[in-house]
Amino acid sequence: VTPLDLDAIRADFPLLAQEVNGHPLAYLDSAATSQKPQQVIDAEVEFLTHTNAAVHRGAHTLAAESTDAFEDARDAVAAFVGAGEGELVWTSGATAGINLIAYAIGNATLGRGGPAARRFALHPDDEIVLTESEHHANLIPWQELAARTGARLRHIPVLDDGQLDMAAATELIGDRTRIVAFPHVSNVLGIINPIDDLVALARGVDAITVMDACQSVPHLSIDLPATGVDFAVFSGHKMLGPYGIGGLYGKHELLNALPPFLTGGSMITTVTLDEAQYLPSPQRFEAGTQPVSQAVGLAAAARYLRSLGMDAVHAHEVDLERRMRDGLSEIPGIRLLGDTDAAPRVGLASFAVEGVHAHDVGQFLDSRGVAVRVGHHCAQPLHRRFGLTASVRASASVYTTPDEVDRFLDATRGVRAFFGAS
Ligand code: PMP
């Protein structure tokens, strides 16, 4: 793969060329949200300046042009993840996508959606299998669904080195399993999970698979249909795109069998005072006014990533991750989470500093211009698994430089002395 041209990329991200607290910024918080290249900002501004009108309505020229821009954006983002016709639903983000699936399954359980939706209905004692490493977005919607339906949650444990306990998964996924939901990549550990094995186990018992692809779609070449998962979600703002938009991928036939979650305008064929008929996917899940300019921006982000080449993006970020982990392992008093070379990874590293709270580490690094994420990263159970309440996470994106990683490592070397921890 051709290495990324970092100088050219950095020129597309003016935000990165600023000083913070008297130091050049080292933005190492891309797993929380990525920066946006000028191409994405321009695409949104251009659309809002010249094209904007309500989509899928109205006979006027701008409405038609906006509809084209909106649907072209869907095609571009669908192509980026390999989704086919009708297989990419816009949501406001990954959280909304997972809630959509969970609430739609709840509706199927209540008998909504007719015979086609019966396959999704849950019964008391059915099981929903998750992992111990979920982001709360892929945990709480399933807790709520379980509470509403009487289904039970089971959790695939995480091993000491951060990998999923696949022997336990083989035991847990059985005849009662109806749904298996998992992260492609944990937002804390950065490990790429063995999704082929998880999908095979789920398929073996006819369970539905739901993949949280938030931390993989921005960083890996990924063809969602080829993974075999039934549903997957991702967020625009983590893949160089705008806030307020994300994607829900689903197999076409499954999406069309699933009853809607949100209902209202733009998702129907006919409505009477007593009932309504719904459009096929994606419209059946897109009630109300959609994030149109954000879709246009997200398509620009997908084109930007595609132009860099996702294999080159991954190679670049993995190099940075190696640099972070190697550097961190040499610093006394640092405990890395998921520190294994036995699994493939993306460009992030989480760690705890002995004797110093993660928030203090974060403030110390910020005072040196280094931006990292601190806290539980919306993964409290995973932190509890490692006996922690918080950790520090440094994460890379296409624009991250080795020099930024080195400045982060230099600053981190000074943390324990500064706080008098020894
Ligand atoms: N899952 C994972 C693994 C994440 O990292 C995030 C974002 N922190 C989410 C889900 C939720 O994404 P959003 O807040 O954009 O809906």
C-alpha cells in the first residue's frame, strides 16, 4: 500500500494547526470524535448555500436537486461499506441505530409487523448474548429490551489480555440465543474481534447478529455484507463526517421484515385515520425530516477516506498504535489495557497510570497541548472487569503524525513525577 501523504492530509484539517495552552496541538482523541477535512465542511456549506430544499417532496427544481444529492450521498456511503440497494438507513448515529433495532424487535414481540416480523419476536427465557466489552450504546438498549420482553442477557467475558473468551462464547451461544450483539472493535481495547467466528456461532443457532462498527468503519476496509452480520451501525462524526448522522446497515430482506421504530411523515404509502402502510427500507425507518446536509457531508467523508485507501489508513494507524504501545510499555507505572499482539488492532491505546487519576493525567497532558480522552469511555462494565473506574485513551486517525505520538509519550513520561506518584 502507498503510505499516506501526511503533509497533504494535514493541510485539509486547518483545526489541527493550532496551539493549545502554548503548545502545538496533538489531537489524540479521534475515537471520541474525528476532525473533519475541509472537503466535508465545504460539501455541507455548498449544499446549504446553493441546493437546500425539502427532499422527497415538492415538484420544484431545488427539491429535486436536494433529493438527488441526498440519495447520491446514500449511494456513496453505502458503497463505502458495501451495502446494497435499500440496505443503508440514515440514523442520527450509532446509538440511534442500535435503539432502532432493539425497539423494532420489541415491536415485533408485541405482534407488530405481521407474520414477516414473527421471526424477531422474543419470548421469556430467550437469550440476548453481548460481550463484556460493550460501549453502553450496545448494552443499555438490550437491557431495556430484555426488561420489556422477559428475555435474558448473557455476556461473553473478556480475557485478561483483552481478547474475547471465545471458548465461553461457544458455550454461551446456544438454542436459547436469539440475538448476538458485539463490537467489531472495542472503543477501549482497540482489538479487532473475531467477528467471523461470532457470526458463525450465531448462524449455527439461527440468532440475529448486530455489530457495533463505530470503531471499525473509520479505520478498516470493510464490506458489511461480506462479514455476514445481519445488522451493523456506525457514526458519521467518527469517520471524518458531520455530527447528527450515522448509518444502520441491514440485510435487505431483514430490514423489510422488521416493523418500524419511529413513525410519522415520509415513511408511509397510505394512511387512514386508523392505520398506515409502510414503505420498504430505507424509508420505513426514516420518519420525519432527515439530516440531509449531514448526509452530503458524510458522503464527502467517505469519498475522502476512499481516496486515501482504507488499507493505507489502517497501516498508518496501526504503525501509530505500535509506537504508542511500545512507548507506553517503557514508562514505569503504566498499565495498558488489552496489551496483546495476538489479535489485530486499530490505532488506539488505553492505559491507567498507577497512583494518578485518569482525569489528572488528562489535565496534565492538556496543559502540554495533548488531547486525550479520560474516564470510563462509556464502558463501565469493561473498566470494572479490569478493576478500574477510569482510564486514559489515546487514539489516532488519518491525520495523526508520529511526532504527535512522541509528544504525547514525552508528556506522559512526566506524569508520575509531577503528581508525586512513585
Ligand atoms: N459504540 C462505540 C464502540 C463507540 O465508540 C461509540 C461512540 N463513543 C458509540 C457506540 C456511540 O456512538 P454515537 O454516540 O455516535 O451514537
